[in-house]
Amino acid sequence: MKIYTKTGDTGFTSLLGGRRVQKHDLRIDAYGTIDELNSFIGLIRSGTISHDQNNMLETIQTELFVIGSVLAADPDKPLKNAQFLPGESIQILEHEIDQMEINLSPLKHFILPGGSTDVSNCHIARCVCRRAERLVVALSLQTTIDETILIYLNRLSDYFFVLSRQLLLDNGLEEYKWIPR
């Protein structure tokens, strides 16, 4: 099977279920941004992170594939083998955030992105996650979206912020505090 099908050459693509939509459709933008986020997570995993952090990020990537497939499905044609994001995924993210925050100093300033490549990649992932969240919220105004997805994306951006701070601590680096001039 060839990777190119030529079926998208006119600006249309197919949802899971077969319905054709324009490539600029909000649904396509939403799951495309989830895919972009997943790629940035791969970049973070390619950096210098702990085994446990890598395992957590792999779990997140798997969950983002589930979210992407849910968003890519035609809402008028439910899939027979549809996957859903487990509700405990949110609690796992919250637990990971809480565990990292035990070692982190309380925030007293806004933090500027940077400090290392890994930290900067976490901030990029956080921003892409926020964009994905905004797109999914907009999509939820047009069609029913499982609220677990919305909550998960909101918590996930928090996770990337806290992970960026944890990576700074792990590597003995200082946070770049934003000090208004």
C-alpha cells in the first residue's frame, strides 16, 4: 500500500467513518493539533529525561492517540471499536503534578520559557496543548465532545508547565523569572 492516496489533493479529507470534509474543518484542525502536540512530546522524550518521565510521556502519547481518534471520527457514524479516554487518566496527571510539586518552590513570579532545550520543549508542548484545548472547546460548541477530553487537555498543559520546572530542578538550573520593568 502506498502512503499517498491522492484523495486529499482537492483540499478534502475523510473522517473515520468515511464522511469527506474540507481540510480546514475545525475537527481536522483540532485533531491535527493533537498530532502536533504528540510530535513535540516525542521531541521531549528524545531529550535528557528520567526513565519515569519518559514512561509518563509515552502514556500521554498513547492517550493523545485515543483523543485524536475520537476527534477524527464522524459523530454521525459511531465506530464499532471506538476507544475512549479512561477517566483515571486525569487523576494520573494530577498525581504526577502533585508529586513533582512536592520538590518545587512555590511560584512567586511568572516564569519565562527557557533554561535548556528540554525545558523549552516542555513550554512549546504546553502552548500547543493550550491551542488544542481551545480548538476542542470551539468544536464542543458544534458537536458533543466527551468532557473528559476537555479536562484532560486542561490538566495536561499544567503537567507540561510543572514538568518544565522539574527539569530545571533536576538539572540544577535556575528559573527565568519575569520581572516587569
